[in-house]
Amino acid sequence: MDIVQLVDRFGEGPTATLFGLIAGGLFGVAAQRSAFCLRAAAVEVARGQLGARLAVWLLCFSTALVWVQAAELSGLMRSGDARIMAVPGSWSGAIAGGLLFGIGMVLARGCAGRLLVLAATGNLRSVVSGLIFAVVGQMSLHGWLAPLRDRIAALWVTAGGRNSDLLRELGLPREGGLGIGLVIAVLALYLARRNRISFRKLVFGAGVGFAVAVGWVLTFGLSQVAFDPVQVQSLTFTGPSANTLMFFLERPALLQFDIGLVPGVFLGAFAAAWIGGDLRLQGFESEVNMRKAMIGAALMGFGGMLAGGCSIGAGVTGASIFAGTAWLALFSMWLGAMATDYLLDRPTGAARPV
């Protein structure tokens, strides 16, 4: 059954929600089995290690670049139609929001996507942190924190009424994006071999990036046949977490890609953890960890909305189409996370495993 038949049978909103479930389910399974996590990768680098977590993150990142750019070259999507490219981007928001998000994910011991995956396995710490993240994200989007977010974002915006296309700014052809992805993939595979990462884990790590490409292709395909305008988007968790929260609190509720994404990730991660025997209840180890997690989740909620996406939404999804502010936000997240680990969590004496 193709997209036209799905729309004719179920409607545009339910079809978009189904696509969110599919992309989210793929991400949930792959992220749970590969232990994909930007925080862990950043902490490894901060402690002078080029270990397995960095290899998995680079593999996911490069896979997203390769698949998305290949889809672009084959006509399966157009990055210019993506929501993140069609509106002005904020350089100031990318810097400030990225730094705040990086600080928050170290304090919370996981980025937004990782918290959702862990929550599906029975981690109560991640459930609490995820709820705080969603609430603060909604406050930053439409609530009390929205004026502050708008003020910071307006300090420095991209020119021309659209986000910046890095490939165009650098004078590179569209094939250049595919080449960059392949170079990073070679580096990821080298680190994976050096750290003796199993083939199975590599497949799941690559699956995270593949899920990003699936989201782009599905929403682009839907936008080409839908009567009403459809946002071309893929995986991100700041806006969808807030939207999913309000979906269950408001009536009438609007079905869209975001509403399927978060449940899809949860169900996919739960199924993977159940099959792998990883389901177990876990709580906060101490009051100190609880306070750090709650503060970190709040920083991620505001920072993600300010940066235009979380470590997945900006750091992988936005970067895969070479949105300029997404790459700057990703760099700021790395910087914020590494600095926070160095100042607050860095062990004394010999290097401690991440």
C-alpha cells in the first residue's frame, strides 16, 4: 500500500501519526540495543577517551548523513522543503540553547531521546526527568518562558528569511554532503574496530541514523500527496515531547507526525528491552542525583526549544540536511557537555570509565 492509498483510507493526520510511529519505533529499537547516547560520547571525549560510545555516536551521525543525502540525490526528499530550513534560524539560540542543553544532559545523565528510551525499560529517574523536560519545553514554546526564548533567539538570526544551508555556504555540490558522511563513517568504523564493538551493535547504531532518514523520506512523501500543507520533518524530541503531553491534556487533539513519534520510540525501546531481558525498575540513587537530574531536565527543555532541537533534532536530524544552526547547536551541545563533566563530574586521579 503506497502513501496515496494510506491517505485515501485513513486521512492525512492519521497517516502522519503512523509515519511517526514507524520512524519512532525504528529509533527506539536501535537506540536501546546500541546504547546510543550523545552525553556518554561527549563525556568520553572530555576524559580523553575515544571509546565505544563515541564510535556508536559517530556511526549513527554518519549513517544519517549518508542515507539522507542519498535520498536527496535520488529525489526521495528535498531538504529545502524541511521545516528547519524553510524558516529563519537563530545563531544566538543555537549557541545559548546548545550550551544549556549540553549542560542539562550531563546533569540528567542522558539527552532527551536517551531518557525516553530508558523510561521504556523501567528507569523511573528517566520518567521523572522526561516529564519535567516536556513541561519546561511546553512552557518555552507557549508558556511563561516563551518571551525569554524569543528575546534570546532574536539577537542574531540567519539572513534571507531562511536557515543557512552549509553546503551552499561552503560552495560544495550536493554530492559533497554524501562525501562528508562517508568520511565520518570510515572514522566511526575505525574506532569501532579499535574498541572491538560487535557487528550486531554496529548494525543497531547505524539503525538510529537510518530511522532519521526514514522520517525525512516519509514526511516528504506525504507532503507531495496531501491536500493540506504537511511539515517535512524527522526525529526530534523537544517539540514532540511537549506536543504529545498536550495531546493527552487537550481536546480536540490534532493527529500529526509528532504524536506518533514519542509513543513509537517508547514502544520500540520497550519491545527491544523485553526481548533482550533489560526490563528492570530503577530509581534515583540519592537526593543529590535527583536534584541534578531535575535541574538538567529543565535546562534541556528550555535549551532544546531555544536551539531549535535536541541532540537528535538538531544534532542529527537537522545536521543531516546541513542546516547551519543545527551544526552550531550540535557543537555547542558538545562544548557544554564536556565543560560540565570537567567542572562537576570529572574524577580525580586516574581516568574513570564512562
